Amino acid sequence: MKNYYQFAPLNIGRWLTWGLFALILAAAPLFFSSGLAMTVLSQMGIAIIACLSYNILLGQGGMLSFGHAVYTGLGSFLAIHALNSVSNGSLPLPVSAVPLTGGLAGAGFAVLLGYVTTRKSGTTFAMITLGLGELVFAMSLMIPEFFGGEGGVSGNRVTGKALLGITFGPQIQVYYLIACYTFVAVAAMFAFTGTPLGRMLNAVRDNPERVEFVGYDTQKVRYIAFIIAGFFAGISGGLAALNFEIVTAEVVGAARSGAYLLFTFLGGATFFFGPIIGGILMVLAFVLLSEFTKAWLLYLGLVFLFMVMYAPGGIASLIMMNLRVAAFGKLRELWVSYLALTVTALVLLTGAGAMIEMVYHLQLNTTLGSELRFLGVTLNTKGPNSWFGAAFVMLTGLGLFEVTRRQFLREWGEIQDYIEKEAKRREAL
């Protein structure tokens, strides 16, 4: 009697995806080699880990947290203290392992605070996290011995013995360290989604009563997931401490927690790759957009508002919906509508942006005169023509966008009906 061995088929798509991700991380400095680009790329890696760790709570567990910066921030503080201990010789630890101390710190504080936090769910959970976040931020100003007061705690990453000539002095060396941590952390968090605990966390999110009925403790599931999220959040904070070589009380503030929530939502909390998009957008907004305009927070709020209204699933959901349409060969029928939506939206944003910039100029830059440049055009805040022109462009764009949007919705509905019928036909075969 012969023995037959069966092997699981090789998942080529998954190998290609992860190989492409590793290639992008490795090759990015070859295309973006300036000092600013290296700083931005490093911060993107840090933000990706932070947003993915937050999505363990929000997307996978349905836990709306307003205090996730507590774990990234405390991880940063423990990591910078560990770095200083390495510098004075009291801690025999390589600099490359310092972010792990941040991860352990994040997990440790999650063990301490998460036991109280995860005893409740829903709105109560969110309010507890908000209160704990404010409590830790207040303590950061009350205990200067640990938090460094308003000046924070600084360190020097160029310390200890150089391994293979790596001193972490040049930014590119720090970037590749962050890239390695990012790849491993992203892979580990993706693997977590397929574990029994990860599946059970999804069940707790969707139907906690049924989970309890079959004999599982929902609080314990949330608690363990909370600790895992705290660990990866702490790694993100430890990498930030190495990257900036200074940690201030700002890293545990409510604004940082709000940023994780906002950009995880914008990226798409219901898909694993959504927070990766959100982390990239967060860095682009905080580092680049803030350099172009003082009204960047207002623009960010408007983007968030429109995403909630028209695409509550985030950017990832838009990508996946269009991939589904493309799989049925119908995407090419929408390119005219997409082009019209893009053009009319740009017209609308141009008019709205002109009005916003003029308002900000009147409030903040009156000493610079009444004129300002916007997209190559000179606007006069004291002249009615500029205000009328901006309002006309905005209203025209709004009207055209609404007409185009309604036409697009009709076409989209027809395509979705076709896809449903075609899917049923294929199932019948």
C-alpha cells in the first residue's frame, strides 16, 4: 500500500505581496535620498506600526480607544531612558534592541491599565481610555524626574560599539533599522489576524453575546488583544525615540491619540492594509501639508468629514470595491465618470481653498499686507473681486460635482446589479 503525501498549495499571491512590500522598504532610499525624504520615510515606518497596532483594537476588536498614545508615548519614554542607560554603560544592550524595551514597556502598561479598561466595552470603554489618556498626560507634567518636564528627555543613539560599521549616526542607517522593524511587526500583526485569538477577537467585535454563550470570556479576549496592541505600540514609540533622540510630553497627549484614530479610519479600519495607508497619510499631513499652509488642520477635518459622508469604509474600501468591479470587467466603463468627478472636485477644492486661505490671511497674516499667492494667482483679501471669484468657482464646482456624482451613482448601481446577477450565475454553474 502506497503512502501519499499532500502539501498545501503555495500561495503565490501572498509571497508576491510580501516580497513587493520588502522590496519597497529596501529600495525606497534609492529613489528618495534627500535628508527630508529619509526623515519622512522613517516616520512613515513608525506611523504604520502605530496605526496597525491601533487597528487591533478598532478594526479587529471594535474597541474605540481615545488613549492609544499612552502606550506609544510611554514606550518612547522607556526607550529613551534605556538608550541613556546604554550610553552611560549601565545597560548592556545594543542600540538596535532599544525599541524592544519600548515594546515591553507598552505591553507592561497595557497589562496594568488594560485590565481596568477592557472590563467594559462600547462607549464606556472609549470614555475610560480618554480618562486614562488625560491622566497620563497630566502626570507627564507632574513628574519631571521621569518625563523631563516641558523640555522632555533627550538621548544620543550614536553610542556603544559599532556593529559591522553601523553607528546609527547617518539617517539612512536608522531608516533601515526602522524598515526591518516595520516589516517584522507588520508580518507579525498580519499573522495575528489568522490565529484563533485573532478570529475570536473578530467574533467578540461582531457578536459578544454569542461568544459568551459558547463559553468564551469576552473580557479576557479583549484584554489579551489590548496587551498585544500595547506591545506593538511600544515598539513604534521606541523607534520614534531612536529616530528623534528626544521625547516630550506631547507623545502621550490626546492630539496624538486622535491622530491615530483619524488616520486609521481614513485608511480603512476594516481591511488590514488600510492602516498602512493611514500611517503614510498621517506623515504626509503632519510633515508636508503643514509646511504648505497654516490651515492644514481645517483641510484635514474637511477630508475626514467627506470620507465619513461618502466613504465610511476608508480608502481601502474604495480600492477593494473597484478591484471587485475590475474583476468583472466593468471598471473601464467608469473611467469617464471618475475623470469628471476628479475635475469637478478639483474645481470645488480650488474655490474653497482660496476662500480658506484668504480667511486665514486676514486672521493671522495681516502684517504682510492684503495680498497673497494661491496656486500661482494673486488674491486680495480686501478686494471684493477675489472673494466673489473664489465663491463663484467653489459654487460652480459644487454644482458640477453634485450632478456628476448623481450620474456616477446611477452607473455604479447598474454595474452592481450586473455583478450580483453574474455572481449568482457563476455560482449556479
